[in-house]
Amino acid sequence: MRLSRARIIVYAFILSILALWINNQQSGSKPSQTEHAKIQQSYSWQSSQSTAWQIDRQKPNEQTTIQTATWHYQEATQQSDFTQPVITLVKPEGTTTISSQNGQSLNDNIISLSGQVVISQMPNQDKPGQTQLSTLSTDKITYNISQGDLHSDDKITISQPTGITTGTGLNANLQSGYYHILSDVKGTYHIKSE
């Protein structure tokens, strides 16, 4: 009887060790709540040579296209970093293209561009007398997509069919066509002879 009691104790001991080992294996493979939160925060994706479109069903004649050489997205901060972005805004009144060497967006609303920033506007061909390209060049600019606002503290050059305007700093709105050069404004204008 003693031998069977000893066997039972040994078997119980072995089973308890086995149960502890299995429990440790399962808890070791599942991340804790904190580890799971860290994994979610570090979630991101990237793409190369990508194109993204935004088309509103209510306004089918308007669309936004973003093309990039590389695009890195951070889920936790909703921040994108991209290289060689080209943003194209197509509207009934014309097409606006914004390009630069580097870019960053926050919450898919505020885009900061740097390195050879060029903004080109081509009016719709249906508008008589306004079929020439206008461009704005600077080194850094911030664009608020929802409001259409542009802001820069750097030197800017605006080339239009009627002349060239240079200055430092800019507040502008792509939707209304309003722009204000903040300082050091100089202009060279071409007078058309009729």
C-alpha cells in the first residue's frame, strides 16, 4: 500500500510539473496586454512607386492623386513620410500639381513638403485667355488639404504669363486663388503689346 501511495504522489508531482510547463508555454506565446499595445502602436506599412486616388462620389469631376517613390505610414501617429511626392488636384476649373523631393503628412490632412517644391496650375482649356501655366517654387511649404491653405516662411518665386514675382513667406488658398507674399516682394512684369 505504501508503494501505491508513493506512486500516486510521484504521478501527481509529475502531472503538476507538466501542467505548469504547459501553462508557461501558452502564456509565453501570447503577448500580454502591454506587449499587444506596443505591437499595435508599432504597426506600419510601406510601399514603393505607389499611386493613391481620392474621388468623391458627390463630386465626380474632382479628384486627388498622390504618387510617391517611397511611402512609409505609421498607424499609431497617423503620419506618412514619402519621397518624391507628386500631388495632382483635378477640378473643373483646372489642374494643380504639387511636387517636391520629400514630404510628410499628419492625419491625412496636413502635408509638409521640402526640397525643390514646385506648384503648377493649369487652368481648364475651356476658359478663354487663361490657358497658360503658372508656377510657384520654394524650398519648404505646408499644405492643409481640407482648407486648401498653403503656408511657407522660405523664399518663393511665382512665375505667371505676365511676369515673375519673388518674395519671402507666403499665405495662400488654392480654393479661392488668394495669395499673400509676406515680405521682400519684387516683381518683373511683361507688358503685352497689342
